[in-house]
Amino acid sequence: MVANWKMNKTRDDALAFIYAINENLPSCDKVDTVICAPSILLRDLVKRQGDNLKIGAQNMYYAEFGAFTGEISPVMLQTTGVEYVIVGHSERRSLFGETDDMINKKVKAAVEHNLIPILCVGETLEQRELGITSSVIRKQLENALEGIPSKDINNVVIAYEPIWAIGTGKTASSNDAEVECKNIREAIKELYNALAADEIRILYGGSMKPSNAKELLKMPNIDGGLVGGASLDPNSFLELVKDCL
């Protein structure tokens, strides 16, 4: 269960949140619980994370250093102690113009620097209405994973996020979400092998909240959630984490 705080929370807010959940999380051998926070908060959270919590970044650039004002490198993330990084979120694609090529470079850089990329893929409402969701997602996967060898694919997490359901309060039905997550697993099988497809973790990200999480999480090809708004409240997030048990 991954919290994506997006551009929310001051340092005080973040510390209050982590103190509220640290002692209440299930064991990490039962649920992988991750908070992906703004980069300015990462070190503070890493220093205070409990044994059952992991911290991740929301974005990074693919170069190790250079004249890239405002960017964060994989080396910088390593020094904070984070373990995860979100790559290719739809807001990065749509608001900041990230291309498939850039996302591929970020996935490679994350893997090379022992960070676990949470690779986001998903369709717009227009693409869904045209009936091309599966082909759009397949192409996104092929482009983003180009050059990632079989030995590294299970160090990647895939998040299916229907773009039309992010921040809108709309959610794909559990059956629709299951269909696309199953298609993602089939694509990994074709691009890699059956073992990789079986072991890779596939999350649903699209207005998951306590009222719909159990229905989504009981689907056989949905291994967890990438959660935005519902992750900002510690009680709500704890409920979502426990729904994974």
C-alpha cells in the first residue's frame, strides 16, 4: 500500500502523520507499506520510519548530476535512505510533459541505483471510450521497460492508474480494474516470462479509499494500491493498509 502525498504536508504535518501510524502498521512481511513524500521531507521521514514502514520519492531525474536546476538525482535519493520512487505518474506526463523515453531512462536509473521504481501506466477517458485502453497500456509498458533485463523486472512495481479516475472521486469498477491489471500481468509474461508475471506487484491507483478498497483488493491481479487523497489522513491510510491483510 503506497501513499502518494503529492504536493501536500508541511514538515510538522508529515512528522505528526508518521508518529500516528508507526506503531500501528502490520508487519512488513505481511504488507509493504510505503509513503512517497515531497523530496524536502524525505530525510526527516526516513530518520523516523518504524520497522514496518518504507519511504519513497515522488519523482527523480535520470542523470546522476549536472545542470538540471530543480531536479533530484537517483544518487541524491540514495543518500536520503529512501527505497522507492514513483516514475511516470500521469500528472508528470500531462502537467510536466514527461515522455515515454524520459520515463524509460528514469526506470533504468532507478534500477541501476537500487531504488524500486513504481511505474505508472494508464489511459485517458478519451482512450477508454475509444476502446484502446489495453493497447495504450501495453505500449506504455513496452516503452518504459525497454532495456530492463529479466533479472531486474521484479525490482519494478507497476501501478495501473486510469487517468480519468485520479483526483476525480471516480473509480474504475473492481472488475474493470481487474481486467486491466490482468492485461498488465499478461504483458509482463509476454515481455519476460511466466515467473516474472507471477511475482511482479501490480497496484491500482485511481481514487482508492476505505469505502472501495476491499472490493478492489480482493481481485486476484490487484496486489495493492497507489493512493492519493485517502493517504493524507493517518486513520484513513491505516485502514487501507489493514485492508491488504
